[in-house]
Amino acid sequence: MKHVTHLAVDDGETLAPGVSTSRGVAVSGERMHVGLVHKARGTGSKLHRHMNEQFNYVLKGTLMGEIDGEAFRAPAGSVIHIPADTPHSIIADPDDEDVIFYVCKDVAAPINQGIPIDGKTDGARYEDGFEPDNS
């Protein structure tokens, strides 16, 4: 394993395409996954869970959503903690700019694995007016 890895969000790929709009890059060690993630404003993840504990540090923009039924709003400089196996949905505030955040998860599951609460990998979450143009 390399000891130094350059993470550039522009080099990212879609993470969990059936659940989220997140694009990012990540690296995995023996016990942790870390990455840099981008969410376009007004887009995000549908309600899902994963088996790993997660911390997100917001670098740019504002994330909002819910964790275990509790609403939150996290501007740049905030740390979001998501316990393992906890339902959550995260979206980039449609009234702010695109979001860049740093993610750290334990290796209980792959970094891009997410289990939709409704059981359907039918797409990400979009606020009104931010849906993709399918024409």
C-alpha cells in the first residue's frame, strides 16, 4: 500500500449510483477508508444505511439531512457522525453551493456500499428543480 495518496475530487467516480449523487475518490487501509466527496447542490442520498461507522467533515458548502430520524444542518467546518447501521440521508443544501467533504469510515463494509431503506437502488435524492435533465 502507498503511504501517500493524492485525492482530487475532480478525479472521482460516482459512489453508490443507485442511492446517491456523490462523486469522489477514496483510499482504504487496514482499518479505515478515507475519501474526498463532492455533492452538487440540491442533490444527495436517499435514506440508506451501511454497516460502517462514518464521520464527514464539511470543507465547502452545507450538508443537511437526517440521521436516525433527526434533522441536521452542517455548514463548512462541521463534523457529522453517523453510527454504524443507522438510517441517514444527506443532501447538499439547495440554497448554498456545491459541497465538498472529507469522509472517514471503518472497514466494516466497502466505502461506497449503501443499503437503501426502501430496498430499491432506483436512484439518488434530488430536491425540486435539481433533477437531472432526462430529455
